[in-house]
Amino acid sequence: MLCPLSYAPSRPRIRGERLTLLTRVVLGRLRGGLPLEGVGLGVDRRVRPAVGPRALRRAAVVVDRPVETKRRELRQRIETCESGKSDLIDRLADAETTDDEFWTAAVGADDSLDLRFGRIDAAEESIVVVATDVSAQFDVDREGPELLDRLLGAIRSGVDVSVPLSPDVFDDARAAVDADRATLTIAQGPFELRIAEDAYGNFYLIDGEEVCLEVADPLAPDRLFGMLDLRDRGFAARVRDGFEAAWADGTVVDDV
């Protein structure tokens, strides 16, 4: 006798393509709608894998290496800038010294007179006027008083004025300048007038570093060709040394 066996008919397997045909739902959308995470077949992207201490230390080392490399580069740049700073300062000092030397020239009696008066007005500390002769174009009666007024204005501004003149130039100046004005100028301080027989040439020493000198016409030595204003501390020092010897031997003029 045969034992009755329970029989359960097997369910037919329905493939995705067949299911798509039956449900009229696109296969990709069908799969996308299945809750894979709910059955343990998906991965929750919000959950990150655990990282151990060793991995963290390794990651820190990897990050520190480029940072340290960048620090070394910056330190090298700073050292380069510091080493070049002193050289740049020296170059700027040399450039300043070079720019401090210049010269200006004027040709003709009128332009030379303007240059002379302009440099007198620009003086800040001292003026030395050396005159041993007078050019034929210099009108002592007209330009002498104006020169004296310029010097008097410098004295009132606190500029030291020293005037060594040759005996001939002193006599011509005394005859051309009003006695009261000359006495007033001599009485002003700081001003000093001396007769220096050993002085030579016509020039103005401005602030101890600028020389404004007359240039005679080579074809007519008694006429003025022009005036040269030279700013050179080395040359001015030589001129000052030569002037001081003649100044020391000169005769002080207290009264005109």
C-alpha cells in the first residue's frame, strides 16, 4: 500500500525579464525599488568603517611630511631674504652717495648771476665768499648791493657767512656799497669779513660741500664766460682746506 505523500506543487521561477513583461515595470526601476539594505544585501553609505589607532598615526605622518617640507622651503626663503637685506642696504647707500654728486652750469653774465644768487639763497649752514678780482661784466655799483642784501638775508636765517676779499676787491666793494648798510652787515652775527692777500680765485663754498665758481673767458680773461656749480664733498673739502689757510692769515675788518 502506498503511503500518500503530501505534494506541494513547486512555484514557477519568474525571471526579472518575465516579471517586467507581466508588471510592465522597467527592470532597472524594479531592482532599484527593492529594499536590499533591509535584507542585508546592501551597504548603508552612512556607516563608515572603523579606523584603528595605527592607521590614524600613519595618516598623521603622511599629512605632516608635506607640511614640514613647506616649512623648510619658507625658512629657506626667509634666510635668503635676510642675507640679501644687508647687500640691498649697501647698494641703496651707494646710490644715495652717487645721487648726492651733481653739477650745474650757467653761461653768460646774467645766467651766472642768477645761479650765484640762487645758491646763496639755498644755503642752510654756511657760506664762504672768496673774491680776488671782478669781471668786467660785474657791475659793482648795481650788483654789489644786491649781493650784500642776499648775504644779509642768509645771516638773518642763521647761516654763517665768511667773506675773504683781496685788497683791490675790498676797496671796490667799499666804494660801491653804502657805508651804513655795510656797517649793519658787519655788525650782524654770524658774519666775518677779512682782507686776504693769499686768497685766489672767485668762488662760493656753500654748506661745506658745494662749490660755485666763476669760469673766465679763455679769450678775454677779464670777462666772465659762465659759472659752474659743483656738488662734490671731496672737491669741496680740498677747496675748504685751501681757504682756511688764507683765512687764518687774513686781516679782520671790524669797521668800514
